[in-house]
Amino acid sequence: MAPTAEEWIASFAEALGQPPPSAAEVQAVLELASVAAHASERRAAPVACWLAALAGRPPREARELAEALSGASPPPGPEPPDR
């Protein structure tokens, strides 16, 4: 049976000598990938993530830059509490 994405990512992180990403970090990377893929072609997603890492930019900062370049709207934030 193939490992889950989380299991594979944890193994890959260990092989790289890095701690596995938190759920929030994974979400931020996926949001960056989504902006890149929707602004261009699907193959832009992994390359944009790689470029952000190469530049030392946090995924959320890179996503904001990608959104500005593509004219995309940021993903919706959490719902405000009911009053």
C-alpha cells in the first residue's frame, strides 16, 4: 500500500534532514501552488513553490506576490464570529 501524502512528505523531509512541515505550512504551500496553477498552467505550481523556497520566501509571502502578478484574489479568510 502506498503511503499517504503526509507520510511521504514526512519521509522526504527526514531524508532532507528537515522537520516535516506543519499543517499550516502545507496549506500555505498548497495555496501558492493553486495561485500559480490557475494563473498559468498546472506545471507552474511546483516550479513556483521551488522558486519561492530558493528565494527564501515564506509561502504566504510568495503567494501574495503570485496573486499580485496574476491579479488573483486572496483565498477567503476564516469566517467572522457571529455576534
